[in-house]
Amino acid sequence: MHNAAFRAMRMDWTYDLLDVAPEDLRDAVGRLRAQDVGGANVTIPYKQKVMDQLDTIAPDALRARAVNTIVNDRGRLGGYNTDIPAIRSAIERVGVEPRSVNAVVLGAGGAARAAAVAMEGAHITFVTRHPEDADVPGKTIRWDDRSLAVLTRSADLLINATPLGRREEMPLRPAALPRAGAVVDLVYVTGGTPLVRKARSLGLPAVDGWEVLLSQGAISFLLWTGRSAPLEAMRETLQP
């Protein structure tokens, strides 16, 4: 996606994958600081661990306690969370005004916290395996809680912030999908996730992880380069 954007903009930049072992994270960030690079994206499991190695962190990223984009400004590293505006854009696409709505977020990790920041003002219930350990701004329940189906059926917005769906798993029984709400799935797989396919078959507004990924990428591109991203060139590389 980013290499396609660089080509479209005739920029002599490249985007490369860097596998980093946990014990090498600090050295990897140090190399990023020292090299002539614009920045990096950060994925699981380093979105929190990388924060104490950065010079500045954007307020939204601090609130979500997760960084997924780093900008290198002449050796000073700034941390950002592009999940938040990307999720906010996805919510707008399904026609939901987050303030004061009832939302259910599946998951309680970094993506779920980003969703909470994007939905400031909403009444949110988080679904997690270990509510007692969850560090999220709202009510938490277990996956096996008897009230789960009632909550999801009546939700104005359901967000899947778990990896469920990457292997054709359905995070909820189809009967538990919102009756008249909207669905945002942060997972992206070829052909779309079962959750999004089922939601659309029921006539529910739904956005899948491809659109969220494109939004994240466009925001990262702007942060690194100072230039608006060529969305169509990027979108063509993401066609599922």
C-alpha cells in the first residue's frame, strides 16, 4: 500500500517489513532514530512497549495508551495512534454519531482502547476473557456472560477489536448481531470477514478492516511525508 503510494507520488521512498524480537525492540528503535527514515508503523505486541522509548506522544495516543505510528523528525521520535481517526472515520461511514449511543466493543486491548477514544461520549461495554484485568474506560463483561446477546442485539454500534475473523471465525452467533445497529470490524481478510458478510446480508450498515487499514495508511503517509496520500493508488493494492 505505501510503496504504491510512493510510486504514485514519484517519491524515492520504500516501505519495508522489519521483524523485531522482543529483546531487540530497544535497539530497533535506536536504529530508527539514527537512520535517514521518515518513520515506521508499530504492530502487536509493541504498541505499548514502544511508548517509553519515544520523545513525544500525541494526546490521543496517550489516552489510548498505544502507538502504532512513529515519525522521525531529525532524530526525534514522535508517537501517534492512527487507529483512532481511522475508526472514527469508519463509524461515520456507517452513519453513527457516537455521542450517547450504546456500543459494544469485542476485545479490551489497544485497538479497543483506540475505539473508546474514537467514540468519546458513547456508552460502551467491552467484552473480554478477563474483565478483572481489563484496563478500558467502561463496563466490561465476559464472553460467556448471559447478558451479552441482549447487549449486542440492542446495540447501536458493534465493533470487533479482536483477531476473530482471520480464520473465518464468527465472533458472535448470527442471532446476536444488532437488530438495527451498525457493525465495524477491524479485521481484514480476503473476501471480508464472516461478521461483515453476515451483517451486510441482514441489511446492517457495515465497514470492514480494509477501509480502516486504508484510512490508517493515509494518515501515516501524511504524517511521514507532509503530503496527502494518493488514496486510489493505495486502495488498488488492498482490493480483497
